[in-house]
Amino acid sequence: MTVEESWAKIERWIAQQAPEEDPLPGPCTREDLQRLYERLGVRLPEDVERSLLRHDGSGLTEILPPGYTLLGIEEILRNRSIWLEYATPDDANLGLEDKPFLVPIAELSVTKLMVDTRTGRLGSWDIEEGYFLSTDPLRASLSVALAFVGNLLASPPPWIMPLPGGGELEVTDVDPDFPGTLVWTDDPID
């Protein structure tokens, strides 16, 4: 499934099930991406680029489990700067010409979802734990993660995601604190 097809499914679910959700940001432009690449010193994988060309981040909408919001171009730059300031030498993963090849593309509080610009694989980083490359199949790439979410939301309810090692997350639009929005919860709503 393409990034655009995944986004179409996610957008449709939000429009039908989560009318109280803030509107998703519009697309960035190719010129915005070029400026981003000049400042980053590396190019993002094609699927991340295509996602940004559909939506320049996700605003406050928690698109990826367990509640990551996707970063827009300016947020990517700000989060990359923070990461580079606090990363340990092991976290920096310096590549060719001493340019770090990890770029934050989503966040969940202080945890950043990072993309390896060489492979497209996703991992996470936080200031306490450092960088962790996930072996979870959903972290193979942003397009894989978006396809999973899109397909889950296009299926009939309940929208439940089994977790490795047991447990589950549920996507709900009836959270008592945030009704009519997209919420990932490990406490199923009755």
C-alpha cells in the first residue's frame, strides 16, 4: 500500500469517527523539503518525504501507536537539534562525512521516533535510554507503520492491535477525556 493510500484510510477514519480531532496539517512543498535537506545534511527516505508531502506532520493527532504524533519540517529540525545536543557518541551514529544519519520524525512526550536515513528503519531515542533500534516488524519503515494503522482503521471495530509479548492497544474515538478524537489506549473502553 502506498503512503497516500494509507493516509486516505486514516483521514477517512478521522473524518467519520473523530470529528473533534484537530484538522491535520496541510502538505509541505518540494521547496520546503529542499530547505530541510540543506539544513539536515541528509535526505529522508522516500516514504517519509511522501508523508510530509501529504501532511506536514500530524499536529496533535496521535497517528502511530502507542501515541506518536508525526513531526512537521520545522519540528524535525528543532527535535534534531535537541537530539544532537543530548545524544551520546553511541547515539549520534555518525555516518559518512561525520553526518548523523538518524532523524526524528515523530514524538511521544520526550521519546522520539527516529528514522535511519540509510535504510528507512525506525527506532526510538530518549534522553534517559539513548537510541534503540526496534526489531518490531511495524518499525521496518514509516510506510509499513502507516499501512498498518490505515488497514486497522479501515477494518470493523473494535480497532485492536496485539502487542509483542502480550497485551494490546486499542484505537478508540470514545475516550472519556478526549471524545471524538483518535486515541491509542491500553485500557479498552467499554
